[in-house]
Amino acid sequence: MPATPPPGKTVPGDLEIARQAVMKPISDIAAAAGVNDEAVEFYGRYKAKIDPAKLMTPARSPGKVVLVSAMSPTPAGEGKSTLTVGLADSLSRAGHKVMIALREPSLGPVLGMKGGATGGGYSQVLPMDEINLHFTGDFHAITSANNALMALVDNHIFQGNELGIDPRRLTFKRVLDMNDRSLREVVIGLGGPAQGVPRQDGFDITVASEIMAVFCLAADLADLRERLGRITFGYTYDRSPVTVADLGVQGALTLLLKEALKPNLVQTIAGTPALVHGGPFANIAHGCNSLIATQTARRLADIVVTEAGFGADLGAEKFMDIKSRVADVAPSAVVLVATVRALKMHGGVAKDNLTAPNVEALAAGVVNLQRHIRNVRKFGIEPVVAINKFGTDTPEELDWLSDWCTAEGVPSAVADVWGRGGGGDGGDELAAKVAEAIDAPHGFKPLYPLEMPVADKIRTIVQEIYGADGVDFSVPALRRLAEIEKNGWSGLPVCMAKTQYSFTDDATRLGAPTGFTVHVRDLIPKTGAGFIVALTGAVMTMPGLPKVPAALRMDVDGAGNPVGLS
Amino acid sequence: MPATPPPGKTVPGDLEIARQAVMKPISDIAAAAGVNDEAVEFYGRYKAKIDPAKLMTPARSPGKVVLVSAMSPTPAGEGKSTLTVGLADSLSRAGHKVMIALREPSLGPVLGMKGGATGGGYSQVLPMDEINLHFTGDFHAITSANNALMALVDNHIFQGNELGIDPRRLTFKRVLDMNDRSLREVVIGLGGPAQGVPRQDGFDITVASEIMAVFCLAADLADLRERLGRITFGYTYDRSPVTVADLGVQGALTLLLKEALKPNLVQTIAGTPALVHGGPFANIAHGCNSLIATQTARRLADIVVTEAGFGADLGAEKFMDIKSRVADVAPSAVVLVATVRALKMHGGVAKDNLTAPNVEALAAGVVNLQRHIRNVRKFGIEPVVAINKFGTDTPEELDWLSDWCTAEGVPSAVADVWGRGGGGDGGDELAAKVAEAIDAPHGFKPLYPLEMPVADKIRTIVQEIYGADGVDFSVPALRRLAEIEKNGWSGLPVCMAKTQYSFTDDATRLGAPTGFTVHVRDLIPKTGAGFIVALTGAVMTMPGLPKVPAALRMDVDGAGNPVGLS
């Protein structure tokens, strides 16, 4: 989110704005959204779960999906969640019946670097403190289900190992919703014969759990149970895959997840209803909120504004090639968030110099946005560029970028939803462009057919979306390709795990590089989620804490109010 | 809880009874209990949190506390929680204004052996499935706070270790609310310089966390913050204690716990209000629900029925010597739950033969109950014996036990709250006896003064309560006693970690053994909770799963209802 307020105006901190906002009782938000009382379960005054099985909505065509994606992100921050919230508020202000579908924040990063992840400035979902902390407990339920599975697996091995599971070939890890570097690589089961079977292991952060991905792709409770049963957690001594159904615990895991699977209703500062539900990683998973939340929102609203993690090369591609194949949720419009600052960084400016006006760097960096625009068009959809305004942007820079979009033939608008709020007039022009785009003719198609061999699917993404010359598979990856073929998993789509900062697999190569090869070092079949993860470069599935973690400034004041979230 | 229904009557399974029970909306329960609307936060239809800071109650003397404790437990099960719920229902039926204060069940054992822990038969708290699974997320919040602390500690060491923490002398562990044997002894921080600092470690179950004990002894949010700050998590290279306040993260931990600290309101099958909140281990901690729940219940009701873990040698002693010193919550009556089956086991009968009538074994085993009666009297309180009736008890056995109680001069009553329910007439006689005991004169006093040296406190408990000849300290324990003295912790009360099955430190010695010595192998100062744990024998702080875990029969049916909880 923006680091400086617009000139001549002081925007208070996020927590301060959130605290001053007057929330409506969530019962009012639910009623206004058309949710019948039977389907609402309150969690405190300002949060509720909606039970899709009890939701009664009139027969109508489902709401249109607006997918908010972005150029390649930079450490400067582009404010994608802020833009998503602000755009929905602006569409609502223009008279549309709108609902937001967003991911839940992960607690680990909140305690680490971020201090919060619910939008910013005057475009936030509320209550920001509760959403950023435990919310309604969904991630805790997923952590429990994940760790129950692994306790049951290790117990099975300890109690005689009837299934013949090879402890050296377990592919599933325990998880914590915590940034905990020390748990990346561990040895467990020490202490002698009464304490388990020793083996090498590691912990991931909860959002990296396949159970999170399964949770977010399940159509309903029965489908969740099926998908959980299909998860491959390891291999036997004779190298056959072992699934959760082989162990017979898909029922228990479903039971642990049944309440969590109901989407969470909250509100924006402007009172727009938002379903905030699920939150898989955008590298080793598909990076968007639960399918159930998206579909529930579509039953209630005409326009559903949703977001996919990282840049459009990752988030949007996965939304199109993974999520939109599981259910008919293809977007009617795709918004690409771009900022002057980030484009200057792609044009070669160092992070510390981004506030200095520099149209030349902007012109050099815009190739990054250009490739993302080209990519979205490959799915049969014309994007809208949202120029997310920061206080340090000059009129010259903003004009240059708008003019460039016009020349490129892509609709665009400058939005100031952080400083003025989508509920104010900060996103009116953007909302108008997006509404036009929704109604424009478009013909969605995924990038590749499922029957294509896995290696070719990867090659297609790498060449068509990243702009690479080709792909290079490591020896282990080639071996894994053969295994995938043998186990009958070739028909699954691919989920690329690549750095979000570059089209290449090298985070330092900004802009729109050409003449490169992407290196796939390993593949992980996620048979419950239903995709094959391709690992390129180093992929972090358990973050660490910084030297001065955000937790050090967090507290509760004398009146019981939160301190130090942002 | 009883394994067989009373003769001539079939009592359905717990989950079946719970499902058939018609719950009132929790708003009705709250209103009937005298809770003002501002203090209620709903969690679904049948659970709510009560905010003590917003609770408005008339000035009156606080409700009287009835502590339900027991003879030394056996694997046969004595039904203490069932009796607690049933007694409260019966007191309510007799016209008293009653509230229950109970511990929350831990998820790990639910998935392992127990399948549930919310009472049984017709004496249950509801909704049993939700209480047994994630409930309102309190234990997850405690798990998060505990693991945030340890991630921050290991990060501090990794980032330069300014405090000089010795990684070999950390006394705090990570926790999971899971029975996970393989995590008892682990090595973490492997993988090279970027992945942390390698060290030997282990995981406990969440209920064993000192944060759980702190949570359950805190008077309010400010006191919680103070206590968290006082937790000693390890020692420096020069052997000085390092606290959470030294690390500066007591604020963040408090923030993670602030919603969880509000007690949870639910109802019994008979509609009696119950606060189910917190649940520390009864061995390495004090084993009863949160102080805040007890005190909140006392603001609302004339009689608060609460329970302490294990037999009276552990649970009741700690209630008197730890919890009742933190706040003025000394019981006005103590109920000792006894069963014919368990007494026969203490009289030498094997577990498989308990259904055969055997007055001789009963007479031999009653010495166990006798010692517990004597012990309760040492605190200045006259106990009431609750004979919890099982279907296999014969009239001769029940009469013999009642007559024995009369001869012993202790009030007693046979209760059938499992089969007939406290809301029925199953506990009427017991309720009358308990009401009498509350009004009888009694003068509570703890067993030992705080200024007594720690070794003498332990010797006092061991001789006065367990009936031992004396105590024997290991060499490490003696070293620790000196450290405790040096660090100024001698004024803390003692928390004995001993097997619950025997007065001795050997689980196989039933009845009322004499001529034994208790061996203290180590001491753990819990400076946040405010007690010194004395470890005797093997104390399990991370349970394992059995060969056939309860999780294998758990599921969700086609209508989304839970299956396999009991």
C-alpha cells in the first residue's frame, strides 16, 4: 500500500482509520446483501459465516467476476488488495450490486513484516484487527486437519505400518501459521522406540498446505471430502502413491473443516459486503480465495470483485487455467494494477530513488506491464489498467502512463482509493471503465488443453506467458515426469512455483526479459488439489521473521484495543 | 462415563442424545443468566463469548463455589464431568440460580482415545460436537501465542542473540493441540546457516503450555499481560533466567489472546448455563478452568459448580493451594465422586472383572476414598460423596457404600445423572446434600504457607495428602532447588506432577498405600503461571495416538452432521 499520503493531505495509519470507521452490525450487511437469516451464523458483532447450504437465493444468472491482478510486483508495494476493495466500493457507489471475494491473511506474515493484510488507507475490510489475527479460526482448522493427518501417518508407521509407507518418501509436511525458520528442516521421532520412528522432516506455513488448496477448490462439503481422500501424502516402499483415503481419515479431516468451509462475511469501510475466505500460497498453490466464497458471492451480487496473488503471470494464469476449469468462474473483466513507482523500478531505478520524478525510467519499465496486458489478451479477455496513485507520483508521470495505455489500446484510469477511498470518488473513473469492460464481448479460453503432456503444459506457460525461449528440466524433475505419467496424473493442470518479481526464475531480472530459459528443478503432484506443482528456483514455503519483527510493536492498550497492526 | 446403561433401559450414545436435545438460542440462555446484551458476542447460534469488561451485574456477594473432585481415578472411568453437569442441573431444578464452570476439551485426545469430553448420557454440555472440535478457537489462540513466542525466541538467537540466550537451556517448547508422539523429541534449525540455529527440542500438547496455565490464572487482560511478561523461557549463557518481557513480546502475545480470554457460554441438555473456558493439564499445571470464567460465573449465579482434574490429591489440592491463593475462590463445598467399580479396582479387582458383584473388594478399596475424605477435611471443608451409579452396580454394593459413608460421618448420595439426567430426578438427593454443605460452617485454609521453603512445601503435600513417609530429591532436583532460591522464586506455591492413579508416584499402587517415598526427579519454575512444578515419575506432556485412533470412525454425513464423536 502507499507509503506516503497525497500532497496536502495527511492520511492516518490503517489501524487508526479502521478504528474510526463506524461499522454496521453484520446482520445489517447480511440483510442488505440478500442473505436469509437461516444462512447467517454470527461470530461476534461484525463477522458472520454464511452457510451456502442454507442460503436461499432467487434463480438468476450468477454474478460477473472481475479479477484484480497486477504487473510484476516489487518490494515497493502496488496496493492490489487496497485497489480491489476500493474498486468494489466505487462500483457499489455507482449503483451496482457488488460483493468482494478476498483471501484471508496469514498470521505468520502479520507478526513478521506486514503487520496486516486487509487493504489500506480508506479502502479496507473491517474489522481489520480481527481479520488479521485469528478471524473465525479457518486457518487454525486447516492447521489442525493438516497436522492431524501427519500425526495419523506417523502413528500408522509407528503402530506396524500395515500400508508399507516409506518414511523417507513422505511428501506431506506438518504446518504452522507462523513464520518459523527453525522448523524448515527438522528430525522428528527421536528418543527411542517408544517415541516414534525417526525421520527427516520439515514444517511449512499453513497457507502452503495442500489442505488449504483443497479447501479453496472444493465445490462443497462432499467434494471437499473426496478431494481430501485423493491427497497423496507419500509413497510406499514399492513406490506406489499412498492417499488419505488409503489411511481412511478423510472423514475425520472433513469433520475438522466443516465449519471453516462456510465463507466469512465482513464489510468494507464504505459498507460493501465482502466474503473473506481461504488463502492458499500463490507459488506452490493457486493463490486465490475459496471457490465456495466466489460462488456464494455470485449467487448474491451482480458483480464479484476478486483478487489473485502476485502478478498476472502467476495469479491470473492460475485463475484461468486451474480455478476456472474446476468451475465456471472465468472473469468477465481483468484489472491490471500498475503503479508509477513499480514501473520505474522495472525501468532500472533503485528502491530508494523511486520518489524522484523520472519519466524515462517509467518508459523503460512499462514493458513489464505491456507483457502482462498481452498475456491477459491470450485468455480472450481485454484488460483494464488501474493506475494506483501514490502521493509521490507527478502529474507528468501519471499523464505519460495514461497516454501510453491509450496508445496501447487498453482502457485505463488513475485511482486514488487509498487516500480518498472507493466509497469517496477515488475510483469512479476506474469503476466506469471496469463496468464497460464487463459488458464488452469477450471469449474466455484457457491457455492449454488438459490432455497436453505435463512437460508441454509447462513449456506452453513458460513460452507464452513468461516469454522464455524454453524450459529445462532437472534430472529429478524428469524422473518425476515419468512417475506422473505412470501414476495416471498427466491430465492435471500445472501450478507454476516461480518468483513473483520477474517473468524469469531469477528475482533480480525485472522489466520484460527475453532470451532466457526457465529451470524446473522438481515437480510435486498435488492430487487432492488437482494440479502438478512445478518448482523453479528456490521456493520458500516457510518464511522467517526479520531482525525486528512486527510483533515487537504489537500490544493491547489499557482499554483492550489492539496496537501495532498496519 | 458409564459404559453400560442401567438395567432395563437403553441409553443412546452421547452424540445421539446431544443431537436429539433441543437447544435454546444462546441469546435466551444469556438473558436468563442475567447477561446484558452489550456483554454477549455470538459464535454461531449456540455459543457466545461473554466480555467481563462489559458485563453489568448488580452489587451482591459473589456466588458460592462447589468444587467437584474425585477419588483416585481408574481406567474404568468415574464420570466426573458428567457428575458436574448433572449436579448443576439438579441444583438448578431445585430452584437455585446455578452456573457451571468447566474446562474446554483438548482436540488431541478427542482424535485419539476419547472421542469427546463434554459429560455423557443425559448430563452433557452442548453443542457437544462444536465444543469438542474447535469450539470458539481459544486453544488455537493459545497454540499461536505459544508458537509465536518460540519463533521469536529462535529468531532472536538467529539474528545475533543480543540477550545471550543459551540454545541448550531453553525450557519452553512449541505446542500443538494434537496427540503427536513423533514430535516429543526433535532436532530443529537444520539445513545450514540460512535456516536457523540447530538445537534439540520437542513439542508438548497445547494444554501443557505455560501460556495455558497463565491464561487460566489471569484476573483480566492487564494481569494476563503481566504474567506473560514474567514467563521464564530459558537461561542465558551465564545462567540468568530470560523472560518474555526481556524479549519484549508480552504485548504481541496478549494481542493474540485478547478475544480468547472472554469466557464461552453454552448450555446443558437441561438448559443450565455453563462457562466452558481454558483447560490446563492437571499434572504439570493446576487443572481447572479459567479464573475469569469462575469469577464471571460467580457474578451471575448463586452457586457455581466447577471441576478440578484428576483425583482430589492433585486437582483439589491445587485448587486450594494455587488457584484459591490467586483469588478468593475457595470452595464452599467439595464433592468427591466415587464409583463402585473404581473402588473395587482399588480393592484389587482387575479391570475386566468389575461388573461382577463384589462387596469384599469394595470394602478393601474404600480406603482410597477414605484418604481423599481425610485430605479435603485438612483444608477446613467437609466433603460430600457423590456415588456415581453405573448400570452394573448391585443394590447391595450401593447400600454398603452409602452405609460406609454414614459410618465415616460424611454426607453422601447415589446419583444417576448419566442415565436419568440431572434435569430429571437423577441428582436430586445429591443436590440437597450439596446445598446443605454449602450452608454448613466451614473455614478454608491452604495446606502450607507461601513462605515455607519449596522443599518443605513438597514434603508437606507428600506427607499430608499422599500419605508418604517422605520425599527424595534427585541430584538435578537439588540443583534446581538452589537455583530457585537464587532467582528469588521460593515464595511460589508448588504444582505436583504425579500419576493420577495412585497416591504414590507409581501408577500401579492402588488403594491407600503407606510406607513409601515420593521421588522428585526435577523441578520446573513456571514464573508466569506462578508455581514451581515438581516432576515425579514419568510425566507425559505430549500424548500419542492408539493403534486404532478415534479419528478413524469420525466423519460427516450427507447432511453435514458429525459422526463418531462420543
